[in-house]
Amino acid sequence: MNVHDSEKVVTLLEDAGLSAAASESEADLLVINTCSIRDKAEHQLYSDLGKLREWKAEKPGRIVGVGGCVAQQVGDRLLSRFGHLDFVFGTHHLRRVPAMLDGALAGRRAAWVGEDESQERFDLPARRPALATGPRRRAFVTVMEGCDMFCSFCIVPSTRGREISRAATEIDTEVRQLADQGILEIMLLGQTVNAYGRHDVRRGRAAAAGTMPFAELLGQLDAIPGIERIRYTSPHPLFYDAALIRAHGELEHLCPNVHLPVQSGSNRILEQMRRRYTRERYFEILGALRAARPDVAITSDLIVGFPGETEGDFEQTLDLVRVAGLVDSFSFKYSPRPGTGAAGMGAEVPAEVAQDRLERLQAQQRDQTLAYHQSRVGQEALVLIEGPSRRGGHQVTGRDLHHRVVNLDLCSSLEPPGAAEPGTLLPARVVGATPHSLLAAPLDPALLPGAEDPDFPRSRLKSSKRRADETESVDCAGGLAEDVLRVL
């Protein structure tokens, strides 16, 4: 969500005539977009703002702005604390950034952090083609904002406000424009994205508000020509109904991955968190999703060290991760946030205990992720290429349908890589696994490493199915086979 908010600010500023600077030293304007889910990010902002005092003094006329959740939470107190800060804008006021910049250039400091429940908060300029058609060919699309769940650990309702759903016609129009610009994959965004339109439907005003149930919205977007992949984040378990489950089995372009935050495996802790479901209900949802789409990859969010969490509670979380077969997860130590229900609970878990639990949880998850990746060896994957891999050489990286990172070695004579350039959908076969990614080889032999050699055999990659009692057999050229064997 914050990444997309940053994209919106860039679009607004470019629409106002500004251009991106190559580096901080060349910039005349710095805008910091913030997160306040955990206190560490908030403290990092204060540290960064302190350092920017010198940056601003180096060149007259430089401007500093702060937006996002910390801005929404702290408001004009940021202006009081940091005299070199020019403007502050909350999560509902991105569209005011150009006007606030003009005011700052005229010597006026300002903060806009009030809650805006109108549809105007979604009224932003169309994103520029250069931004929409970047090398990843993926785009974020906001469908709703805010959260009415008030989980006891979460500050989001205070910083993002109450739920408001965007009109379906506006979403449809934006996605069609993105498809026309070459976007292949869209990620639908919302704090509780599958709650889209729920208040309008419940109150009988869906037609007037221009919304509909989330599954219907997915079906409408699935029919847009040019869109090959649809994902969404972050859903809440409470809003998985039969229609949404069916959508995962019926919609052609809805990807087989679901990021479904669970937070804890203990029913006692889930109740304290005000999550409104049990571990048993979570398992029911996963079972229904897998019945509809057997290859669906499930990932999640988890918190350890919540107030009052016992070793028994934590063991139930480890058990849930195992039984649920989570492909991956994002896990964190509980961070108390002001104004939330959990902040006053007491029963604090010692820091060293929380750290130990986090490390144990992440170790188990690494093992599970590696096991899942190894189970994919021998399977084909359609990879949306994003760009050069951090591993270097002639390797590129991308994502498959299950949203797993895939690294591929390519023929060294591809300059540029042509059929494997960013934005390409490249058929490949998985030949190896690490805890962090899949290793794959393109199905097209002309793209294989070593293909530039005139003596290279022009046969397709051959791979035998992995069995429990044998090692994957790979017949390919150059350093790829050696690398795969080393990893396995």
C-alpha cells in the first residue's frame, strides 16, 4: 500500500511538471512516505529527518515533505519538532502535495491530516505510461482504503481511517487503461481488500455507491483483455465467502496464491487480538481454497510476543504453520502502538523470549519454504521477467504464477536479452531450489547458457520428475547444472 502511495505522489509531482532526480544530492525536493505499523519505522523517520537538516542547508530553496501513516498520526507536531520540515500530509491527502509544494516555495508551512471519507481521495491523475509500463509490467490498483476491524495490536484504523470502497467503474477504467499501456499483472490493494463494498451491500446502497461484492469485482476485471494475472492483498479471513472461494477455481487470470494473514495459531491470543475467527475457521478457509484450486500457494503474516503469549500459545502457532503448509510468511515481534487495545494490556513478553520465538518460527518457515520449492523441481513455470538477478552474470529474475521468485540463467550472447527482457512472460522449467527462490531454465533452448557455442546441442532441456528417493536429473549447458547440483 505504501509503495503504491509513493507511486501516486510521483505521478502527481510529474503531472505538476517536476522530474525525478537521479540522486538525493541532486534533488530539490525530498518527500518521505512513512509507515507506523511498528515503532521502529517511526523512530527511523525521526533519525532521517534529523539528518536532512544539513541536506536542506546545503542548497537554498530545498523542500522537505513527510506523508503517510506517521504523518497522519503525529500531524503538525512534526512541524513543531523539525523546523526544517516544510509540509506534512496524511494518508487521505496525497492529492494536495503539489499545492503544498507551491505553498512551501512561497514560505508557507502546512499540515493536512484530517480524515476524508469522500470519493475525492481516489481522484488522482492517470499514471504516466513510463510509470505504468516500467520493467516489471506489474501495477498496483487501489480498490478500497481504511479498516473497520480494530484489531487490538493494529494502528491502521487510526492512520488510514474507516473503510471506503472505490466505485467499480473507476477501478475498471483504470485497469483497462493499464492494459492498454502494456500492463500484464495487477495487484488489487486494500487494508481489508476482500471487504470491498461490504458496507454498501449490507446497507442496500451498492448500486448508488457503484460497488459490488469483491468476487463480482474480480470476475469483472478477469474479463479485461490484456490482463494476464490478478492478485490481491491483504484480505481478512472473516470476509472469505463461498463466492470468493469459487472465484479461485473459476477465474482464468486469478493467480493461485493467497496471502492470508493469521497472526497467531492460538485461539486465546486470536481472541485477545480481536481477530474474530479461530484457528479452526482458518483451516476451513484453506481447505476450501485448496478444494477450489489444488495448487494454490498460501502465505501469511504472524506476530510473536503478543502480551500474555505463553510458550503453549507459541507452540500452537508453530503447529498452525506446519499443518497449514504455509509456503512463506512474514513474521514480526509484537510492537506496542499508541491508542491500540493491546498497548494497555500489560503482561509484556520479555524481549529475549520474543526474539527467541521469532527465530524459531522463522527457522521452521525456512525449512517449509525450501521443501515447497523442492517440490516444484521438474515442473514448468511461466515467469514474468522483472530484470537482472542480484546473483549477477547473465541471470534474470522474475515471478511465477504462485508469486515465487524465479532466477534463470540465460545465453550470454543475448544483448539485450530479447525474449527474456523485463516484462516478458517466459516459459521455463524449475531445476533447483533454495529457501528464497526457484532456479529455472528456459524451455526455449536458444536462451540456455552455452547456446552461443556452435557445438551446443539444439535439444530442449530434459528433466525427469523428482521422486522421493532420487535426485533431479538435469541435462543443460554451462554452469547451470553445476550450480543446481550444488544448491540441492
